Amino acid sequence: MTDSILERKINSWLHPPFDQKTIEAVKKLFLDELQLKDAFYKDLEFGTGGMRGIMGVGTNRINKYTLGKNTQGLANYLNKQLRNTQIRVVIAYDCRHNSQSLAQIVAEIFSANNIEVFIFKELRPTPQLSFAVKYLKAQCGIVLTASHNPPEYNGYKVYWEDGGQIVPPQDGEIMAAISKLEYSDILFEADQRKIHILDQKIDEAFWQTAVEAASIDQKRKENFKIVFTPLHGTSVTALPQVLAKAGFSNVHIVAAQKTPNGDFPTVASPNPEEPAALEMALEQAEKIEADIVIGTDPDADRLGIAVRDENQKLVLLNGNQTMLIMTYFLLKRKEENGQINQRQAIASTIVSSPIIRKVARHFGVHLFETLTGFKWIADAIKKNPSLEFIGGGEESYGYMVGSKVRDKDAITASLLICEIGTWCANNKKTIFGLMQECYQTFGFYQERLIALTKKGAEGSEEIDAMMRTYRENPPEAIAGLKVLTIADYKTGIETNRFNGQTTKLKLPQSDVLIFKLENDGQIALRPSGTEPKIKFYLSVNKPYDATLNWNTQVDELEQKLDTIQKALAI
């Protein structure tokens, strides 16, 4: 963007239709040239998890005008596509600052466009929004959330009638409708007759659906001791109720993190991927000798888990391990009950652990291996209605049980891991031992995620340059391991490094590079769709040796990962 275009863009926000409060806030930004440029140098766009950004004034910020323009464009698109239908939209929001007020503005704009709006009266989990869209037979759903991002962020996710987030070409069509608009085109004047408040009936329906999807008829659930933290987020409105309905009464909530709070005052980051986020829960679990720790992010789509290892020490599971345990358990039960018939499917993503491919082959089920983001898993379910979807996840601490909810769902997944823990206890096993059983069967896989933060316009350019360098000069070997194939999802081509043969990739275009190494190793690179980061996903493995100490084997794999990370200079 040239300086003159940027200047015109900024100056346009100094006059109506922008309100006086917005105009004054833009004027203040002139005192900080870098902040001013960052607020306007681009328009927020839909990424992996919808639209997400820092709150504030400007085209690159979350505010009533950027969300208003999106909503107006979406309303125009809905009215054009469904012109003979009484359109229904469901809206939810999380604990973040401004989420409730922004959700109300979004509701008012839809109502001004003759669309019936059903909005939750209080904050609710993202998976409940996905469920509600299908349950209420709505055509669209919106949730105001920035998931696990820092407090200054907020976001806007769009769901379609199947309960899944929008995917191409629909997202592009909606963005095209938005791009045609001026801010003066936004209809802010509400028709209150078209705005309806959802009551507890929808809560109870969601709770019951979670119980039906993940609960097992078994004894001694009351003996399974659970420490749970919502990390100041929305799961407190659903998970305690779901656990109670399923028979789990020994639930201990971390009191200091129970109340929803957009500042997330007790953690540096409300992200269960970060070990520090679960420190308070782990301390409480040790004091009361709990069997498991569960922590969920603010909108309750991700979950972090800690279980007892072979020495009765609480250890954190990563997202790949959680996905492996849950998927294996669900399929093993199906197999034992004689219910595997080649008409089942599981799901994972291309940057997650390759071990899931072996799980699918072992049980003889279909594998949906998708791009990053549960919108792609939901899309795969929609495109394969003849298959029974069992469960699926990704490395970023998300899991989906069944297909009633079409997004990652920490509520149902939390219930499932508690059921697994109880089943293990009733059968003189442990969750940790079940994971070891998986590794003994499929090989011992270990993954590592390295995320490099690159903020602002310069950071975006740096990320682009890094991806371009790896595309134009791909390595022949990394840490002594030969690169066998290079899958470039931006060009849609996978290249064999030995014979030069190319294969067309089946997935949609995405800015992702995957180097497949010797011994089923894998390195994936992708810019984040929701944060100013570039991510490197490393995966190595070895045969599991039951005669060796667990930590000895982990150390061996960690050393392999260290060597690769050093070779990549990240």
C-alpha cells in the first residue's frame, strides 16, 4: 500500500459515518506513527478460525465498524442466496471485553436487514453455538470470540447451517459481498421485534447431546476425582453441568479462575497449550490427590489435560497425545462391540501427528486428513454423509466427538476423557498406560511446535519472505534426514525429491509446506491464520521399547527434535 492510499484510508475515518468517539480515537493514533500504520495498513480478513484481531479503531482492528461491515455484507449475501426464506441467525459471545456489546450490534444489524436473530442471554461456549445452529434449523451462526488469544484480541466466527464454519468458495463469496460495501452502507437501526433471547432449553439440549455423545454406562464415576479450570472463560456455564448429568460428582473447580473475566488475571495466556496456564489447577490437584486436571480456553473449544504417569506424577498431555488416546479408545470400543464395518471415519489435520494414519489403517476406517482448522473437518463430514463420524482432532488441543457439534468441542471431549479415565480405573489401567499401549502398537511419535511471532506490517513481510525462501530453496536433508517429498499446498503439488515426479494434492490451496523425511518424520511450515506468527511443526518417531524407561525414550526423541530445530535455526 502506498503512503498516499494509506493516508486517504486513515483520513476517511475522521468524518461521518464514523461517530465522534471513533474519530477522536483515530486522532490520538497520530501521536504514534507505527500504531497508526498498523491499525490501517490492511483490512482484517477471514483466516483459519474466522476473523480475529486487536480491538481498537482502524480497518485492521476489531470494532463496531469492521464487524458491522462484515455483518452487513453477510446479511446481503444471505438475503440474496435465500431470498424466499425467512432467514434465522444464531449469535453467541464469550467473556472477552466488548464481546457482549459487539454481539448486540451484530444482532441489531441482522435485524435491520429483516433477518430473525436468536442470541444467547449470557456468554456461552463456541461449541454450543455450533450445536445451536443445527438444533434451531438456522442458516447461519456467529460467535464473538478470540479463542485463546491475549486479552486485547477479539474475533468473529461465521458458521453455516450444518454447524461448521464457512469454507471456500463460500467465504470468498461473502468477502466479495463485504468488499462492495462502504461503511455508510451499514444498517445499524435495529428492528427489536426480530431479536429473540435464547433460554435454558437450548443449554439443556446441548448438555444432553454432549452426554449422549461421550458418556459410558459404567460404575464408580463418583470415585474419579477431577480438577477443572475454565481459565476465566465460558466452559463454567456447561462443563460442570455435563459432568454432573453423566454421573461425575467429584469435580473441583479452581476457585480463582472460575469467574469469567476478559483480563484473564491469573494467567499470562488463557491458552491450555501453555503449561503455565494450568499451574494453579495442577497445584490444587496435587493437594487433593486428583486423578485428572482439565483446563479449557476462554471459548471452550480447546482443552488441556494432565494425568498421572507410571510414578503417579501429574504430567501434561499434548494435543496429539490427547487426540490419539481419544480416537484409539473410541475405535477400540467399536471394534470390541463388533461395530467396525468400513463405514466409519475419523479425522486429523496435515500438521498433526502422522500416527493417526496408522490408527486409521489398523482399524480399517476412513481418515479425513484436512487442512488446519476444524472447519475443514466439518466440511469433510458434510461431504461424506454416508459415513459415521467417530471423532477427530488436531495438534492444537482440539477434539470433536461424533458429528452433532461441528467444531472442536472441549465440553464433550472433557467428558470423554473422564469416561476413559474411569474405564481405565475399573479395568486396572490408566490413561497414561493406554497412551503407552498406543505407542507400542503404532510406534512412539513425538512432536514439537515452534511458533515465531512477527508483528505488524514488517512482521507479515518477514513471514512471507521465510515461506518464499523455503519454497525456492528447499533443503535436500534436514539434520541428516533426507527430504523424501515436498508438499506445497499453495501450488497444490507434491514433489518426489528423488525422481522429480509430481502429484496433485487433493486439498484446497493453503500457504503450507510439508517436508516428509526418512523414517516417517515430518516438518510442516505455515503462517498462523489467527495470530502474527509462523509455525513449524516437527514430528519424529521410533519403535516403542517396553523394556526401556519411559523418560529414556522421551529423551531420545527430544534429542532428535533438538537436532532438527537446530538445523532449521529456529
